[in-house]
Amino acid sequence: MTPPAAQSEAIELAVGERTVRISNPGRIYFPARGETKLDLANYYLGVGDGIVRALRERPCMMHRFPSGISGDKVHQKRLPRGAPDWVQTVRVYFPRYSRHADELCVTELASVIWSVQMSTVEFHPWNSRRTDVEVPDEWRIDLDPMPDCGFDRVRRVAHVAHEVLDELGAVGWPKTSGGSGLHIYVRIEPEYGFSDVRRAALAFAREVERRAPDDVTTTWWRKDRAPDKLFVDYNQNTRDHTIASAYSVRGNPEGTVSTPIRWGEIDDVEPRDCTIATVPGRYAELGDLHAGIDDAVFSLRPLLEWADRDERDGADDPGDPNEA
């Protein structure tokens, strides 16, 4: 950990071919152990290939904490003013508001470190890339526990999800959420729009619920869910819905990290142990556990056939929240 008193002046970090200035490097960001803004930058340098792979070419919302995580959070869609000309963006349109935004589009590690200079802690990318932002290439399975749902239940449901993925012939890439749940990513062929990816995700969630009815709910409205159930959040695949990327730090006092894990670790992983203090060492030992994700591409056709079947059988769709 960087001693704050020793780092009161701005410093410059060499990041590839770039030099990134870090102001206020000694500012405390994570009070549980006292990590600073510079510690956050060094964390992202330590997992550089992994965070760039997770963000590459995607529109990305920046969750900024200008005073550290004890202060206010800013959800930044538009790239902040004053960005160097080498920081790239992608323009996305928001039809509900008839507006567009030029969002951060990471193509190199220096863009991540510059974002840290702008007080970014969390990176929330779209599940599509800038070549065609309307066509996702990533399906996201969010295992989101309700308040009284213990992590043992999350583990059980993760195994059920893995079983269903295996039967489909899809490769799932699990990670901790940095909070109380787990995420599983599947690389998909970019051949469908957001509404179809969401339909496929809902069909998958229903199948997991059928196999684990005592543990899982697919009820969309939070007030209608049992407090001890796990919600398989298919709506994370809706347009402009984002979740923290692999290797993203989370804005909490401990500086937890959304950390890629192996399927064999599901029964042992303790998400609160995955922090900016521990993940760089893990990364140095194991490398990026999501490194092969782009080589394991799945077609959603079987899941869309499940969706058609469910709809013929009268299954209700709670509706896309973006269309409400």
C-alpha cells in the first residue's frame, strides 16, 4: 500500500507508450485498509491484459468517486472533458431521450489508467462492441441473491447453471460480482439484437428455475420475490444495462474486485477475499482466467427455440424495462 504522506504531489506513470499523470495519488479511496488512488492505478496495471480484454472496443460507463468511495458516486456515460486525444470513444444513441453520448471505448491500458486519474473506480461496459453497438456478442448470466439468500444457495445455483450450459454446448466463464452474487459470461455470435439476447437469457433463467425451484426465481418485480431466493437477472442483457466487468474494482470500503474464477473454485471462493490487495497476486499466479473467452463462441439458436416453446406454452414475459 502506498503511504499517503509520501505521495501528496502529482506523479507520472508510464503505461505502454503513454505517460499518464495521476494527481492526488495519496488520496484515500478505500478506508478499510487505506488504499489510495495510486494503489488503485497500480492494481489496474497489475491486471492490465485482463481488464483491457474485458473492456476492449465496448461502450463503457465510468463509475467515478471524485472524493474516494466515501463520497458521492458519479455515473458517467459521456467521456469527461479534457481527455487526451488518444483516449477513444464510441457514440451510442438513447432513443428514450433522443440524445446520444460519446462513451469511453477502451483499446489500451493507458485509457484505463487515465480513467483512474478521473476518479473512476468501476468500469461497466456494454455487452456489444463499437463495430455494431446494437448487436451483442456477450450473454451475461447474473446470479443475484435477495437479502436473505446465503452464498451457499448462490453456489448451488451456479452448479445448476453450469449443468445447463454444458448440455447446450456453451462455455461459461464465471466471476465473482464483487458483491454478494456471481456472474457467468458466454461469448455469442453477433447475430441478434438486444431483445433476442434477452429472450434467450430469460429462457435459460426459466430452465434453471425449473431445475432448482426452491432456490431460484425469475420474477422481475423485486417486491414479488421471496427474500431468500436467488434471482437470475436476465434483464442485464437489455440494451444499455451494464454490470461491472471482469477485474473491475467495486466502490466499497474493502475494494472488492469482480474476479474471474474457475468452475472448480465455486464451492470454496469467498468473494470478500477478492480485493485490490489480493487479486494482483492471484493474477500473477494464474493469469487471466477469461483469456480464452473469444475462442468459445456460442449460437443462441437453441435458447431462442426454448423461448418460442415457453411462449407457446403460455409463459408470461414481464416485459423489457427499457420499453416501460
